Amino acid sequence: MNNNIKLADFSHKKELTELWIEAFGDDEKFIAGFLDAYMIPEYNVPIIIEDGKIASALYLVEFDLYSNTNVLGSCAYLFAAATKKEYQNKGFMSRLVLYSAKLYQKRGIKAIFLFPQAGDKKLFDFYAKAGFEAIYAANRIIYKSNEKRDLTGLKLESEDITNVEIFDGLYDSYVDFTSRQELAPMKDRLFYFKCASCYLETPGNNFAVFEKESENNVEKICYVFYKKYKNTYYIDDIILPVKQNGKENFDKAADMLAGYILNSGKFGDNITLGMNTLPNPGQESQNVPLAMLLPLADNISGITDDLKSPVYINMFMNI
């Protein structure tokens, strides 16, 4: 029975915010920013009403889906699925996911993606029962500052994301880079700017251009979004400049960047930098399942086989 499932409108913002805070602990400013930017009334926020109030909700954000420069159609990213504590274990979220799948299939959406919390087996099992398939396992690489490297000419320059020239280069590179992935949804220019800006509002999060300067030339190695938590640096996104795509170049840029951060003397001598990348066949792998997909059309299920490049299906907070 779906008679208590409906699509939320702006009159539900207060309740949606309260549920979000209870489930995830984010502050009201962040939640308001998300709702203002991405909530479409009576369209993309399915909710369950129980006892006259919102008991469960989830959000769906649409993207164009690319595979190796070919547009496959539209997909949706499932975000911030939550049920109030007093209504948990009643099957509400299963009903919402099933409702969303049927609704978005009718709308012509090819697939629904989500990122369950990494390492949470219960969440992965729950979504697997709802028909989602694990499509992307990453190998977490740990770089330690135990090897000195030649840093001649290398520099990591913090940049202002609102600088038009800088953002033009970043966005063009993002489009080129993302469209060449094995499987990736493409954000439009405004959405991408909002994602980047929101990421940078968090203290400790950084955007920079990693460059190598020689006598007559300055080479952009990559654009990078990174953050520090306690004594660990995490790379959230590496975007290669236009026409420098390919896994070999990606791995080289990541290795150079890690070496620079750890050995430049600017960030301390005893830190560890963690980065997610696809497992390397010749490397001991710590496979961490990251993404799941619910196919809503027959013609996309095969494209997730034998992924050969990093997959960028990023969250609202990431880029």
C-alpha cells in the first residue's frame, strides 16, 4: 500500500530538516543550501506520512549518464535516505525505494545510483535486497612520508574557485575527464560550481592547482580538491587537464601529488595521505565497495563490467 507515500513540497521543509539533522547531524545551513538548490516540489523527494508527520524520506538528483564519451541517458543519484527512529524497522525505506524506482522508470531514467556509507555491510545488504548492484570497489592507497622525492619545480597553489579563468579551466577539464570514464554522471556548469563551492565552505577543505614549473613553461599536472582530518590528508577529487586523460596519467598525477604533499615540508613529516582508486591487478588490494546501481533499463546493465578507469559518481558534498 502506497497511500501514505507522496512527493514533498516546500511546506515540508521544516520536517525534512528535522529528519535530516536527526539522521546525519548536519547543520541547518548545509541542509537549507541543499534543499534550496536541489529540491523540486512534488517531484524528487518521496516521503512517507505516518501519524500526520514525515516518517521517512529520500532525495533524487538527476544527471546525464556517460560512458566513454557516449551519452547513455539520464540517471538519478539517491541521497540522504532516512527514517525517523520511532518508525525504523517497519519497511518504510524499502517502500520508498520501490516507489522511486517505479516512478523514475516511468520518467525514462536509466538507473539510480547511491553511495552507502563505506564499510557499512548492513546498508549494502539492505540495498542489495532492493535490487541494487555493487558496481565500484576502490583500493584505498596509503602514502607515507618515508621516501624523499625530487620536488624541483613542483608547486601546489591554492586558487579561488570564483576566478573565472580558473573555473573555466577546471570545468572544461571536468567535462573532458568525466565523459571519458567507464561510467559517470555529468553535472552541468551551475551544479558543478555549487558542488565545488559547498565543498569549500567546510573548514580544512582546499582547492588548488598542482603545477610543474620549468625554465620556459608551467605545466598543469592536475586540479585537486583535498582536506585534512586530524593527521591525515584525503584527496577527494583529482581532475586532469584537458587532453591528459587516461589511467596512466591519473596514477602518475596522484603519485606526484601525494609525494609533494608528504615531502614538501609544508604539511608535516609524519602524516599519511589516503586516496581511493580502482584496484590494480599487481597490487595488494584493500577493496572498499563504494557505489551501487539499480538498473531501470536493460541497455545499461553491461557497461559496469570490467571497469578500467576511476569512476566519479560523487556526492553533493564532493566534486
